[in-house]
Amino acid sequence: MCGIMGYAGNRSVPRVLLSGLKRLEYRGYDSAGVAYFVDGRLEIQKAEGKLCNVEKLLHDKGFDHVQNENGGIGHTRWATHGRPTTQNAHPHKTGPIALVHNGIIENYQDIKCELLEKGHRPLSETDSELFGYLVLEEQKKGHSFVEAVRQSFLKVEGSCSVVLISEEEPGMIVGIRNGSPLVVALDPQGGVFFASDAQAIIEYTNEVAFVEMGDLVVGHQVDGRYQLDFYDSLTGTKLDRTTTKLNWSVESLDKQGYPHYMLKEIFEQPQSWIDTLNLLLDRAKQDPFPLAAQPSVELLRRAKQLQIIACGTSWHAALLGKYWIERWAKITVQVELASEFRYRDPVLSPDTLVIGISQSGETADTLGAIREMRSRGIPTLGICNVRGSSMAREADAALFTAAGPEVGVAATKTFTSQLLSLLVLAGALGCERKTLSLESGRELFDEVLRLPHFMDGYLHRSSQWLAQIDHVSKQVYRRKGFFFMGRGYSFPIALEGALKLKEIAYINAEGYAAGELKHGPIAMIDDEMVVVVLAPRDRWREKTISNLQEVKSRGACIIGIGNSDDQAFEEMSDFWIPLNVPKQIRPELFEALYPFLLVPAVQLLSYQVAVLRGTDVDQPRNLAKSVTVE
Ligand code: M6R
């Protein structure tokens, strides 16, 4: 996920930018760069790969200690539009302006056509660079730099944040946001900070302002004092914004200010997806889903059938993986609970690859089944989050997710990282086997790359979405039981939602394929039961809505989770959790990505209910993070 850092003030600008960007390295990136003033002109240093490459460029030019008050901006980029090259890295310079951008400009193709017609020639393949030309065009109309930024932002669709400086306005930094997070602060030594995460500036100050959606913020000096001015980006009206004092103790620094690891880990999902994609893919290649060469990929390519085994949440990931792999790669996939598989006598056809999925890589049943298969000479693959785990060492090959350490016992970011890996494998195998057209593969891959940015825009502490889920939780947390129901891709998510609620809130909850409820469980429905209906706008929506009617007419309290513009569904629901959905190229392809929007919703619902019931969210009773016994 892109990281943004900006600073103007009394400290050495390149040093502040680099130290802030280092603290944002956890976000995952593939190129980086900084822009800063030298003798009144903006110098740009950027490079592919890690931040140390930029550090070296600065050092070689003797600019790493530049000291002036004119300011600078820096960026770590994770490529979406255009490959991870130096040219595509940020900051982008357009005339006197330099900018960094986090998020997606969805209408960038229309904007690009207009700009080309006006004679502009962008140097990179990015959507971001175009914003600089928009600002130039607005300045030509006579607008000030700040007003030109505001006017340009009105032309942009999508969810993002942009931070800019200009050679014509030394000492000023302008930030604007309608998506990806942005934090600003005053430097106690004189100066202003801009960053995509408070972590980047916490070493200088703990008093920060979280830039709200739709805000424009200007950091500059007025009468010799630095100040931050906020404006409504729609109207240009000045706003009053308050600061937040972050009270991050050493312990809470680990939790980065979150009350529980689980919440932090839910919010870390977009980052873990990026890290997982970086690990799985070779982004230098042009093909859609370009898998990086590794032994596990070769095993997969050779397999004629897949047998996936797993437990708990990892089993839910496997169930969903089956949908994607069978749909796109046309490979038969069997999924089974490891504890059942290992104690029966499975008959496997030749050329079957047995895949164990386990975040810990230590789960006794999954590991036992892998060992058993190996002893029978059947090829095995482990999909794990922990390098050096038993499964990673003992299977014939391992494929890693990169969710980072997960402290909360409830699996959250490891689950969606497993899902993402399976989706990528399905897409890649589909393209290679030509069972998924190259065009569809490319469109799907582009959507996958946009997903972490999109989710980062509304999966954060100050999001309205979180407040909505909190409101729903307060209405239902005392109810006697829950059903979660969904069809198609939403069915495994229904199972996962119920498991989360059981394990952390200790509430009786069951997940069902929506069509199954009437085959028995519907007898349990009364007005004390809550039914969480997962029905995004996919090919199964209509059928799920019919099943909703069946339980609603029997008195169930309905929590609907669906597309934010699905008014009919919202009206049928007693409580509503909307899913904001990015503008899509082809809805029939995007439907495969709904699980990545639904999962955080059910995770947050379970989390809030558990908090209200006062349970130990991070270490629920009777559970362990690694289940190393049968
Ligand atoms: O480490 P694993 O993924 O193999 O763990 C499997 C299950 O024990 C695990 O998913 C468990 O269900 C979690 N507590 C779910 O949150």
C-alpha cells in the first residue's frame, strides 16, 4: 500500500521524509521516492525497490542533510496503474508541481484523453501523474495553487489522497483526501507533517489531526508561525478540525493505539494483501497474475486434481478457493476437514496434489494428513503464513502468505491472505490453461490490484462504516442466537462469520448455505434469532433474497449486508451494513471479489458484539493460536 510523507519546517527535510517512510515500510511497496527543495528548485530522487536505494541516491548527491524550510514530500509506491519502475515511482513532477498519491483515480482514462487533447504528454503510466496536469490547467485559469488543487480534485472519481508542493509556493504543503487515510500534525520545533499513518510522525509529536473524507488541508507559515488550515474540498469553505492526542504506551505501540490486536489485524488486511501479492507475483512480467517462479507453482501446474485439507477458518478459505479454481482453471478440487480426511481411506487419483492450508503451519490434523500423504508418495503443498513452520518444512513445497504476525487468536488477516493467494492461483492457472480468457484475466487482475487501495479507504478507525457496524452490534448483542447465510462465494463467508462470533463472543451461531435453512434449521427461527444475510449483487443475490423472506416471515431479525445502493435489500432488513463497491469494469468478474468486502464486515460485527459482551477478544477462552493437538 502506498505510503505518504510530507514535511516543511526547521528539520532536515530529506531526513524527516526518509525516517517517516521507513516507518511506513510495513505497508508493502515496490518503489520509492522523495522531492525536496534545493536552491529554490524541486529535486526528485526515486528508485525501484527498497527505500535504501533512494537513500543512496540522496547520499551520493550529498543531499541527505539538506536544511531549508521549503519542505518536501516522499512516497512508497505499490504499483497498480503501470509497472513498478523508477519512471512510475512518485513523486511526479509536472511544471513547478510535485505530487504523491495514494489510491486510485478511477476515471483516469477519460482524464488522460482530455489532457492529451490539450497537448500534455505524461511521462509515466500512472493515474497519479495526471493530477499534476489537472492542477496546471486550473492554474492557467487564474486559480491559486490551493484552489487549483481543490478544483482538480472535483474532477477525480475514486478513493484516494494526494499531497502536493510547488516551486511557486515554497514552504507550503497541500493535502486532499476522499479515501486513503491522511494524518497531519504541527512540529513542536516549527513545521508541518503530512503522513498516511500517524506511525510515521509519532517520534516527533503525539498530537495529530486525522484528515476527514472530503477535507483539503494546507500546511504553511503565516506571520512566521506554522499552521494547518482545513477546507471542505467540495465548497472551499474553511473548517474547524480538532487534534487527537495519541496516548501510545509501549504496550499499545504494539497495538498501534488499537484496544485489541484483533481490531488492528482486521484493519491491517489491505496491507497484508499487498504483501501477499508482492510475494506471490513477479510484477516485472506483463501477463495477468504473473506468478513468481517457485517450486510450489511447478507442483500446481503439474496437478490434474487438487485435494485441499484444512481446519477451522483455513477450511473456509479452502471452500472458497474451490469455487474460484473450478470456475477459472477448470481443475477438480476436493475440500475436506483435515481431521476427517486423515482417518478415513481417501482414494486419490494419480496426479492429485494434496494441499494443506494452515496459517500457523502447526495444526496437528492438517500436518498429520500431509505426513500421511507424503509417506504414500503423494505430492503435497503447504500454504502457510509462518516461515519455518513444520508444514512449510515437511510438505514437498510451501507457498507463503505474507499477513505478518497475527497475535489475536481469531484468524482475520491470515484468512483473507489465504483467500487472496487462492484467488491468484485460480486466476493464474486459468490464464495459463486458457480456461480463462486473457482479457478477462487482465481485467480481473487489475481489479485485484485495486482492491487493497479501495479497502484501505474505508477500513480505518474513523470510518463511517465502523460506526454503522457498531450501531448494528449495539442492537443485537443480547440476542440468543445467530444464523449467517449466503450462497455461492458468500456461503464460506457465512460459515466464517458464525465461527468468528462463536469463538470471540461465545454466542450460538451457525453458518448456512441460504438454500439449506428450510431443510431443518428454519424450525429454530423466532423473534429472538438474528439472521445475518450476505447478499451482495452477484449471480446468487435473487435466490438469497428469497431465502431472506422465508426467515423474515417467521419473525427473525435481519441484518442485511449488501451493496450500498441495494435499496430493496436494505428495506427488507431490520439493520443494514452497506458495502461500498468500487466502480467496476465488469460486474460479473468483480463478483468474485465480494468476499474481500464481506469478510471485514462479519469480522467487525463479531468483534463489536464481543466487546459489548465483555469477552476476552484477543485470547478467547479454551482456544489457542496453534492447535498442535488432535
Ligand atoms: O493455523 P491453522 O490455520 O491451521 O488453524 C486452523 C484453526 O485452528 C483456526 O483457523 C481456528 O479456527 C481459528 N481460531 C479461527 O479464528
